[in-house]
Amino acid sequence: MTPIDESLISGRERLDEEMAALEGSIGYDETAYALPVTYAVTGMAVHDAGSAREAYAASGSSVLVAGECLAAAGYAAGGEEGEPYTGFVPDTVLRRLGYSLVDGSIAGIGLVAGSPDDADAAAAICREMQEKYLLTFLAGGVIQTLTEAGVKVGLEYRLVPLGSTGMAAIHFADIIARVAMMFGGVQPGDADRLLNYAAERAKAFVIAFPGLEDEEIAVIDGLRVLSIPILTPEGYEGGEWIRVPYLDAVREGMERRGIRVNVVAIPIPMACSPAFEGKSIRKEEMYVEFGGAKAPAFELLRVRPADEVEDGRVEVIGPEVGDLEEGSAVPLAILVDVAGASMKKDYEPVLERRIHTFLNYGEGSWHVAQRDLVWVRLTKDVVRRGVAIADLGRLLASKFRMEFPDLIDAVQVTLVTDRERVEAMLEEARAIYDERDERIAGMKDEDVGTYYSCTLCQTFAPNHVCIITPERPALCGAITWLDAKIAYEIAPAGANQPVEKGELIDPVLGQFEGVNRFVKKASHGAVDRVSLYGMMDEPMTCCGCFECIATILPEVNGIMIVNRDYLGDTPLGMTFSTLAGTIGGGAQTPGFVGISKGYILSDRFLQAENGIERVVWMPSLLKDELKGRLEEKLERMSIPELFDKIADETVAVSIEDLAEFLARVDHPALAMRPLI
Amino acid sequence: MSEEHNPEQGNRILEVSLGATTAEGGTRERVYTVGGAGTFPFLGAGPAAGHPPRIALEICDDTRTWSPIVLREVGDLAGDTGAWAAAAETTFGADMVRLFFTSTRQRGFDDFASLGTTMEEVIGATKYPLIVEGSTEPGIDSEVYRRIGEAAEGERILLGTAEADRYRSVAASALAYGHALVAQTPIDINLAKQLNILLHETGLPPERIVIDPYTGTLGYGFEYSYSVMERIRSVALQGDADLARPMISSAIDSLNVKEVREADPETADEVAIRWEFYAAFSALVAGAEIVCVRHPGTVALLREALPALQEGSHPQEEAYGDESA
Amino acid sequence: MAMKALDIYKLLPKTNCKKCGFPTCLAFAMKLASGKVDVDLCPDLDEQTRELLGGATRPPIRLVGIGAGERSFAVGEEFVLYRHERTFYHQPGLMMQVADTWPGERIERIMTRVRDETFHRVGEDLSVDGIAFRCESGDADQFGGVVGMVEACASLPEVVIADDPEAQAAALAHCGNFQPLIHAACADTVEAMCDLARKYGCALAVRAGDLEELKRLVGLCRDRGIENLMLDPAPATLRDFLVRSVEIRRRAVERTDPDLGYPVVFDTVPIDLPDAATALGILKYAGVIIIDELAPSSTMAALTLRQNIYTDPQKPIQVTPGLYPVNAPTGSAPVLMTVNFSLTYFTLLGYLEAAGIPCYLFIVDTEGMSVLTAVAGGKLTETVVADAIKKTDLENRVDHRILIIPGYAAPLSGKIEEETGWEVRVGPRDAAEIGEYLETGWEA
Ligand code: SF4
Ligand code: SF4
Ligand code: SF4
């Protein structure tokens, strides 16, 4: 075991001595950046021993500067190593490399240094790095170890042999320095920007094997200022180096620097594309089915800690497709475990819904419903072509990685077909579903400091902004607060943005200073203020895709709600579509507001106008749809009789009939403070 | 009479410079700056008027899908990309050439070396800033944009086209080889903002991005594009920095529409020119800083009309004038 | 400033008497707020309220009619500066000029063109709207003679361009009863021109290069009881027109300058950039555009631009649903289903024609929505497709049972198969790929 701390001290001393002894001219060819690290850090273009020492002093005796000056002095003295070593990488090659990094065809870069005792371990690490689209640089004995073990090295293999000693590690640093200057706009001499750039963008890590000399250790350790983690599987102790088993080294390095690989192909013998999304599988075409009403089945996606999720792992517990007879109905549990640094438990339901979409992408797979109601089929055709149950897992694992590259670092899928186990797990799953529902249902506006916006509809209604709160889902009914929050976290540049609600201006109207500020900006100045809980003063704008419209009926001092599916006339004298035509387009129309069905059940429903108690009319279709939940709500409010006092088209279509009906049933709205 | 309507004094369209002179590491004789306006097009006076718009003539390296009307008009030039490019500047009077590497759009394209050669040829044949369009196939983007970018290193070409799900190679090429890029988002203002943010994350500075709101052809959705351009400009002037970028407009399908394709051969040129002209001219009025057309005759017509839209007693000079060496 | 429905409602009688034709006062208020009806429809308003509501809800730009009969048109009644804010309602009339000094055949040729030349696009016949007579001879009799000659063989909307009231009088003697536009009164002639406008009851344009002077002229005309006015800002360059027309429109729609609340006339002839000026007039708020004799290639493009700009941005243009043969198909040709959103249709048609593959374009009614929105909005469903198959008698038109649907409609493929019994293939998402798809992926 080499103690890092001690090596650093003696390594630094050696570097100091060598710097003091430096003579003659110094420099690389084929670069416009002099000695790149030195140039980036100090702004000085070193060309001889004198200027090297000056720069070294100016850098505050940086080990990287020392290492670079010494290496470049070797070059100038003609000490360049020949094949297979590349030595200093010229600018032209580097530009391409930088290109590939931005372009994504290289996910990140790694340096493997030292002389591994175990050739297989080194080879395995390099292979893994190749597979993960990393460009690997090699410095020291590892190169010989690999070549002897039959591993091919060279730029074309994405294994770049820098030099025969650990000192070649300095070229790893000069590459990063040049990328920062070429691509990151870092000016020579602006060391702070360089460090910032490296911290934010350098997708790089080092794996150190045993056998490094003290000064090599010092130089490699120096890379840490560039936010490059140094991982070591064996041979070192102390210092800031991170010890990991060699099997985990690459994953650890990638995770620490947020390096992600874009999955491109799905490794299953079945085509997979949105084109197959709507294909249904008829009974005659089916080889096997899961769930439906015929066998217990469910799906569950859970967020797990990174060390419990092995990326890409797919396991089938119970019979595989080969063990099943044609036409059989089988139990199934689809368990998807995901891990990711920014994953949250809240995302589970949203991601879980994607299982449906993804399984339907398969040419011969079909999926309906969700949670414990799922029903999955596989066709004879694809089973004949070798598709197995495990392939559904592979499909899911790849698709989740592809669609959420920034969110999900690892996915593993377990498919259980064993009846007993499925039944046992089903209870557990149901408990989780209930818990999720409660969490959403119980959420109150005052519990959160941030609402979300949606501006998707600005395509059609240029100044429209939806503000979505836990108790006021979007007017289109498609987006809840949680959906919007997650959409934002998954795609921070998307149409859903966080809205700090800021100071409360009016608790009844639901006006917030922060919301107003946001709306003003997002509506391009068209809307100054918005009341979240009212329709008379500065109501929210309507884009046109509201599920329902709530309007006042001044004659009866009440509110009428009409939903999109109702085609008939209303007591206002306008149908849904004429109404929609007059209030849509992103305008604020006091007395009229677009709402979702869900909002009708909310405690915040138009509270500024006395909420549900003010509602005097809605189409029977809507009333039926909401019946159970609305009755429950009215029960809670101790006004169960209200349900029958709300008129529908069967009792009144004209305002006159409505007035009569309301008087007859003594609707509370008649006695409320006048709306106008 | 108040000659000016400036709703929000102060907000300006970002300026983007295209082309690099020898002193700047390129070989262009002119550098164009586009953008800078603080009002709706042609309404401003003085600095708020911004820089003059530019007219580009589109050419290609593989003419198989190019309009036969244009091919007839340019004759032998079509077989010699360099000469075609040179003629665009000298004979046809365009401010710049927009070169489409249409060869990359053939199935199974793999002659990557030709891209560099053609690029160098066109650079050698021209003196003004260039716009270059690469592949549309994600599978070859990486290679295509690297070759083009590398061959044009230092020239600060305007490289197209980045889209929300395909921007990395274009951005990488712009970053690595010092170019500007075109960011396209089909007729949606929110998507345009989103792409800007993605590009920002790659590290590309905003002064190197020109946005392309996508221009539908006259009679085939042009109205959407017209309004999107007006909206982008209006939102930009209200202070939305994400959209305060110069716009490029090209109704690329103009010469494929029925009206043009089926025109009487006698008048086909006239029809083609008008179809391009009405869209390009309208795009200028809606806020486009660079308009692109394919028929040389359209360039001439635009050339003639532009000065009459611009301020000042010598508009002609301004329209032709370059702003640097 | 415009009023909201509720504020209007507060001023109405609230009796729901239905005399306005609307079932409730609130419904009437909503229509009023959107400028779609006139306040006068409610008979029970006092004078003050009527005026207040009228001022706030009447279109900020007056509607002015030109011509009589079939091809007459009206301009004005616009509300916005940019079409994305709502829409532009009344497209400008293009009036092709003839001068009284021109030889008879030339005049006749133009007259015939204007009368007969139309071309058909997206379910509309497009044509130049009328004739503008320009007095260049300075001779009232000669001018009147030319107007009379044209008047005898065409009933077209007309503009009479003459600064001299006598020449106007001579022309109006022939055409005055057909609502021509009198162009144009200036400070010296305003009185005489107003007399003519009153006599014939037709619209009058006032002309001045300065907005204040224009407003003064408008005031003089109104004092003389002439309300049917148009404004000619007398531009010498394209930029003059742009700047002045924008300013007029802005002040009118902001209701800050009611004297500018009239449609604009753009005489493009003096500018000598016919295409650019015509396009600019269409884009920037002209109500009447006087053009020189443009070639058909120009009028076709100009009229198409006009059709585009005056399309309601919130209402997609539709194609009639049905079965459209492309490239002379036979019974075994592929059937490509898509929606009746015109853009989708034309884009697809363009690519199919270019590919030269015989096929049927099978358009189903999605109320003009694009594939994506129609699928999402439930406008494209298996029943819609099944109905369309029946309606078009598709089963007897082709000898196979394979339907190619757009890539974005893939989620419906199974349901369509079930409902129709046809085999469904999912085509590409992008119309540009259709040629390749048919070449490689299709066989019946
Ligand atoms: S209606 Fe729905 S989709 Fe449209 S902006 Fe609001 S939340 Fe977004
Ligand atoms: S109303 Fe519906 S269709 Fe219209 S923009 Fe909003 S979401 Fe889209
Ligand atoms: S006529 Fe007047 S009072 Fe009668 S319903 Fe109409 S708006 Fe109301």
C-alpha cells in the first residue's frame, strides 16, 4: 500500500527540484496554446526554462504546471516516445475530440494510470469504458499490460496510449485545459473560469492502479483541482483518492461526474416503434396473455437507491414463455426499479404510466389499463420469432433509459409469473397505490410555495398562461400540479415552469404577488393579475381547451357549468361551442372561466363566489359523472341536499324555467350576496 | 407625422456576426452583422433600425431534388458547385450563398470526404459570409457536421440546422470550429425558447445563434409562419431575451408547389420568382433578418424592393453596403 | 377602450326580452363585447347608454362598401394590429388601373382580365376585384367616355381616380350608382367631392401625406355628413406607406384617434415596385390597393398571399372530405388516409405528385384539425373512418382492403381494423417520407 499523503510530499519536492534544474527551451508543436495547462492557468506562453519557472511561481507552484513544463522540456529535447505512444495530442485531433464530446458520440473521458497487477481487471475496466462510450486515455505500465493481454489500443479503439510512465497523465490535463479554452470560452490566465468550467462540464475521471512513483502521484493528484475524481481499486491509501472495487470503478466515476450514455438500440428480436402503438392483438393472434380478468396482474415502478439497481438487469421469476401453453392466461407482476441522482418518489406514478406506452411500442406486445388492472398480450408471431417474457423487461429497461436520459441512471426490471408470488405482492402494491392517491388528494395549496405554469396552448392562444396549483388542476384537465412539477423537473426547459407564489395579496380571490408577476411576463404583458379562486375579478385566461366553462347567470345569482360533451342549449342562451368561441383565445373575461372537471370538486372551487353552493345548473351528463365524488363532498360540507338542487337540462334549459326551479327547491344561491 | 412606433424603448434584437476576414482568421472580404433592431422591421430610425437584412441564394451539391426551373436557369453552373456559388455573389447579386449538402440526404450516403472538398471549393470561390446546411439524418450527423465544420474552420459560417431533438452535432461543430448556427423550431414559439436553452447548455454563446421559425410556402401554411415571426419579434421587443435573436426565413418548398410545378413553361420562371418573392418579401416585413430564395430572378426583385423599405436618402447604398473590411 | 361582456351587461336593461334576437341580455352582451353585433339591436337603451356602448363595442375601423352586385366587397371593421391577436376580417380589394389616355384595346384587355380571370385555391375562387380609372388626360369628357365604355361591358367594383371634381362628375355620371370609391379629396376639393359622394351615396377617399391633415379632411367631410370615408396617406415610397399605415391602424384600434378609424387606400402605381407594393399593402392594412397591370404570375401570388394573411389563425382551413385520385390510380392502388386539414392535404398531395405513384388520397372529416390534434382531440376515431369508408363507397372503388394511415394516427390502428375490417398499415409521420414508404413498404 502506497500512502498518498507521504507520496505527495516527496513528489512535490522532486518536482520542485526538477523545476529548479530545468534548462533550455521548452514547448510543444502543433498547438496554438503553448503549454496548455500553464497557459490557461497563468496566461503565460512558456518557451524556455526561465519563463517556465516564472509561470510555476505565478501559478502558486501548481503541480500540474510543473508536470507540464517538465514534460514539454522532454519534448523539446527530442525525448518524444515513439509507437505506440501518442504523447502530446495535437490541436487538430483535440478539436475532433471536443466535437465528439459536445456531439455526444463520446460520453466522457477517463484516464487509466499505473501498472495493474491483474491484467483481467484492467482489461475489464477498459472494455466497460468502451461500451459506455467513454474515451479512455492510458498512462504508464497499464499500456503494456493491456497489449500483452491482447487488448488493442489506439485512438480508433477509443483507448489512447499517452505514454509509458504515469507522468503522461499531464496530457489528460492539457486536453481538458484546451477544451476549456476552445469550447468553453475560457481566456488564458483566467484560472477561476477554468476551474468553474471544469467543475461544471469536465466529464472526466481517473482510475489509478498501483505502481505510480511519487511525482506521478503528485501530478495525478493535482487533477483533482479540475474536479476530476481519482478512483483506485488497489494499492493506495490515505489522501483524497476514492477506493472502489474495480468492478464498480467505471460506474462510480461516471456517476460522480454525471456522465450518461444514450441508449440507442433495444436488444430484442421484435421491432419497437410508436407505429405499433395502436395495434391491438386479437384472441386468435395471441400466444399468451397476462392479467385481464383472467389472472392476477399488476405493475409497479419504484425509485430505489443506486446500489440496489443494476442497470439493464432483467429477471423473470416463474415460468417463461417456453413453459407456457399456447392460449394460456398467466399472472404477472411488472416491477420496474429505477435509480437516478435526481429521481424522486413523486415521479413514480408518472413514470409508471409510461409502461403502458412502451409495451405498446412492441410489434407483438400489447398492454391496456394500469396498476392492478393491467392486461398484457404477446402474439404467436413474435413468440415464434423468439420473443420471451424477459424481452418485455428488456424493452422497458431500454425505453426508460432512452426517454429519460437525464433522470434515470439505471433501470432493472423483474417480471414475476409465479402465481403465488404475484398474489403475495399484490397486497403490497395496492397499499402503495393507496398511499400515492392519498398523498395527491390530501395536498393543499397552502402546503406548497411553488405553483406551476403551463404555456403549451400559446401555440394557439398566444398570451394564455395556465397556473396550476394542487387544488386547481389545469383547465384542460390533463395536468395536475404534480404532473406539472414532474414535467418541469424532467424537462426544465419545457412548457411547465415553477411559479413562486410570493406574497399573498388576497386569500379569497387567490391572488399572489409572485403569480401575478409571472403571469404578466409569460402573457407578454397582456395580463396583469390573475385570481386563482374566482371568476368575477381578473379570472384566469382561457385558451380554448377547457373541459368545462363556468359562467355566471346574473338573473338567478348563480353559476352555471357546462362541459364540452354537452351539445345542447344552456340557460345562458349559448351552447358550449358558441361560449367557447367567445371566451377562448387567451383573454380574461370576468364572469366566465374555463375549468377542469376535477376543479369542481376542489375546496378551492371558485371560493370567491361561494364555491359549489353557488352552482345552479350543469348538464346531467356532467352531474352523473361527478355524482359519487360530489355527493361525498356535499356530505362533508353537511349540505347533501344541494346535489338535487342543482338543475340540469332535464328540468330547465331556459333562464326562466331555471329561475322557477331554483325558487321551488330554494337554492341557496338565491339568498347570497348579489354577484353583480 | 410620427414616423415611428416603438412600443418598448430599449429592447433590441441580439446582433449576430457572420463571416470572418483574414484578420479574424477567415478569408471573407465582408462580415455581416444581422439583428440589432429595436422596432418592428423598417419602422425604426437611427440605431433602432438595426442592421440591414440579407438576401441569400440557395444552391446545392447534388441537384437531383432541386427545382428543374432553377436548374434550367443556372445551366452548367449546377454541375459546378463552386462556380454556382461564385455566380450567386457576382452575377446574381446575392448577399450570401446558402449551400445545401443535398448529397447527404440520399439514402446510404457515405462519401464524407466529398463534403470537405466541396466546402473548400465553395469557400475558395466566394468572398462573402456563407450559410451551409448539412444532413437531416441523425445517423450521419456526427460525421457530416464535423467534416463541414472542419473544412470551414475559422470562416464563421452560419451552419444549419439544429432542432430540438437533433442539435448536438451542429452545436458541436459550431463550437469546435468557430461557426454560428441556425436553430429551427417548426412554428412554435415555446419550442423555440426550449431549443435556445438546450443550445445554451452546450456552451454556445447566444451571439452565435440565428433562429429559424420554419417558413411554410406561400399558399401552404405561410400564414402560420408569418404570424410566428411577428409574434417572435413582438415578444422579443417586450423583453424576452430568449427570442430576441435574428431570424432566418426560407420557404424551401416554394418551387415544389403545384402552382409552380405545373406552370406553363413559357411563364414558369415568372411564376417561380413571384412565388418566392411574395413569401420572402413578407418574411422581411414580419421580421426576418436573412431571407433565402433559390431562383436568381427572385434575388434581383428583392434587391430592388429592399431600399424602398429602408430609411435614409441613399437606401441603395445601405442595402449593398458591407460593414467591415 | 373595448369593454368586457360583464361591464356591458351591467348597462343593459336585464329584462331578457329577447328583442335583440338573443335569449338573454348576457348572451347579447357577450356578442357585443366581441364586436360581432351592433348595439342598436337592443331597442330598450337610452341614448346615452347606446352611445357609450356603441363607442366601446363598434369596430374601431368603419366598414366601407365598394361596388354593387356580385363582386362588391367591403373593407374595414378590423380590430387588431397583428393577425395573431385575433384575425383580420376584410381582405383588401385589388383594383387594377386603366388610364383614360390608353388605347381602347389595352383598356379592354385589362377590363376583360379583371372580369374573367380567376383561379381556384383551397375551395376559393381568387380574382382581382375591380377596376381603377385614372384620369390622366385632364379632360373630363375623355375620362367619362372611358368609364362609360367599361361600364357598358362589365359590372365591377370601381375606383375613380381624379383630382378634378369635374372629371369625377363626368365619370360618376356613368358609374356613380354602382358605389364606386371616389379618389381622392384634398384640401382644395373636399367640398366638391363631398357633394359628389352625397349625390351618389358612395365612399370617398381623402388624401394627404400628413396624418394631421388627413384627420382635418376627415373632419371636414364628416361636417358635411359624409361618413363613408377612406384614407390615402399619399406614400412616395414603400417605407412611407408602411410607417403611415401602421400608425393609422395603431391609433384606430387603440381607439385613441377616432378620426383615423377608416380603411386605408394604397395607390401603388407611383411607387413603381408593383409586386413589393402590392404585397406590402396586403400585409400592412390596406383596404383598397390600386395596382398597375400585373402579370398573372404576380396576381396569382398576390391573391394567394392575401388569402393566407386573411385566414383566421384560430380556424384551420379545411378540404372537402372524400376520395381523391392522385396520378391516375387503378383499383389496386394504395389508399392513404389522412385528415381534412388543408395544410396536411396539400403537403401530402405535393409529395405524392412529386413521387409520381398512383394512389388514392382518402380524406376524412376531422373538422380541419391536423392528425396530431385530431387524434388527441378525439376528432379522428375509428367511427369517423368507418363512416368515411361508407360515404366514399371505398369498398367498391378499390379491389383490396388495406388502409395506410398517418404515423401519428398509429394509436388508432387496432381500433380502425376492428371497426372497419380493413387491414391497417401505419405510414410515416412525416409526409416527406411517403414516397419512399410507398416504394419500399407497400404491396397490396
Ligand atoms: S390548457 Fe392544459 S395544455 Fe393548455 S396551457 Fe393550460 S395546462 Fe397547458
Ligand atoms: S384549447 Fe386545446 S386545442 Fe386549443 S390550444 Fe389549448 S390544448 Fe390546444
Ligand atoms: S333586446 Fe336588450 S333588453 Fe332585450 S334581451 Fe336583448 S339586450 Fe336584453
